[in-house]
Amino acid sequence: MKKLLLMPGILACMLTFATGTAYAQAAGLGDAIRNAAGELSAGMAPDVRVAVISMRADSMRMSAHLLDEMIMAFVETQRLLVVNRAQLELVAAELHLGLDGWIDDATAQSIGRLAGVQFIFTGAFEPFGDIYRLRIQAIEVETAIIRRIHVANVRNDAVVSTLLGAAGRTPPREPRRDPNRLRINWLSAEVSYTSGLSWHESFGLGFGLRYERNINEMFSMGVVLLNNPFFDFGGVVTARFFLGDSPFYLEGGLGIGFGYVVFCCYDCSGPLYLRYGSHVSYTGVMLSLGAGVRLGGRTGGFFTNPFISIFPISPGPGGFRVRAGIGAGWAW
């Protein structure tokens, strides 16, 4: 049953990935034109006379742009002899035709014969789902046989939208982070003072590393690793409850702690203080109750987090330890 329930999720992920990949593989208009010219010319003998007759599109501006860019791209390959646009217009005028509109293959073939070329290129630029498709074909003038076809997917970007004008579609915008949207992930390092430790060994100094993830605007879950040098180490899973839309929160945590207690004795009879003692190791459940304020991070990445908490370790040293400090980190 679990496998059956898992399959729709996997298929949905695959479909989403495939859609995103297809758009990512679509080229810009300029690259698509250059790739087409390179591929189509590579299959022809050098110095063959060719002509780009027509490129159908939903706007005259796009059609003219495609014609000019295709001619330039074929010239740049330095393999073909390309008839210029002015000569083609003279030939079309003799046939009482204009090159501004759509020309069918038979008419394009007639123009090619009069222009003295061996191959003509015609094509179309059409919408295809969320992208556009550029299709160009090479037609042999004498036989009217289509020798080669090149098809390319073109992104619907600002260039395409401008050239198509009213006939085009608004290009999709790249998703942008809403500056007012709450950040989800919070990572910070903490420094703190912890009461109840031997002053001679650690000065109460403590450190922490915390990762937290927002569940919603009022609740988050996280994990923190704590260390008081020489004495305590532990890991705690925490839950924070924010007070409405404010940065203030209450925190509860549960984890496990390790450490030891030092029992010291002093002999003050000599010229120097002498200290001797023993220690007892412990491992126990660590509880945590605290409060704090999370400053920043909501609209910018950097944030600080002053806090105070109490935590006993049971079984462990008697009484409650107080931990007060500040954390700083990055949210995303």
C-alpha cells in the first residue's frame, strides 16, 4: 500500500522536473538561429548558392528579424554563398510578389530558380506550449525535395516578446523572493554564560550551534548542540512559540546531556593555595525552558537572538542551571 501511495508523488515530481528541464533546454532566439545555420550548412557542399526566402511568424517585425539574422548567420559560417535580400526582392517583384508576407513552397521555389540558387530556406516561428518552436527547412530548388529540417525550442523571453509585440505572450518572470515573506530556515552560533559550573575551569563560558525551521508564523522546530568546556555537552530538540507577530518567543526543549561535576577542596595553611578534589561523570535527560527574541532575519538574512533558559539534567548535578547568551546567524 505504501508503495502504491508513493508512486503518484514520484510521478508528479518527475513531471515537474521534466517540465522545468524542457524550459531550461530551450535556447535564446539568437543562439537558436546560429545553431540552425551551423547545422544546416554543415550538410551542404562548400560554396553552394542559397537563399533565405521566407520566415513565417505572428508579426512582421519578427519575420523580418528572422530573415535578416538567418542570412547573417549563414554568411558567418563561411561555407555558403548567400544571395542578399535586395536581389531576392527584385526577383519577387518580377513575379509580382512581395517578400513581406507568407510565401508557399512552390512560390519560394520559383523565386529560387530566378535567383539562380541551388537551395532555398523557409521556416516558421510558432508558439509551442510555454515556449516557441523555430522550424527551418532546406529545399532543393530543382527537385523541390526537402533535404534537411532543423527544429529548435526558443525561450519566451523579453526579446521574443518585443519582436512579436501584440501577437506575443508575456514572458514568464523569474520567481523572486518576496521581501516580506518569512524566512524558513535559521542557522546560528551562540555564546552564553551558564551558572553552576566551576569558575576555575570554564568561567561559565558556553557555546551552541542551532538550526531551526519555521513551521508557521507562530511555531518553529529546531535542534541545538550545547557545550560548556570541560563540563557539559548535549543535544536538545526545541520548539518555539512566538507571541503573535512579535519576535518574542517561549521555548521548550528535550534532549540528552553528558558531563561531570568537580568537587574541590582547598588548603589555605601554606603560602600557596592548594586545591585537590574529584569529579563525578553523569549522563541524563536534559530539559530546557526559556525565552528570547529573534531580531532581524524576517526580510534580511542576518539575525541575532538574545535568550535566557533554565535546564536541569536528570540524573545530574542538583539544582537548575541558568544559561543566558546571544546567537547570531543567517536565515533563508
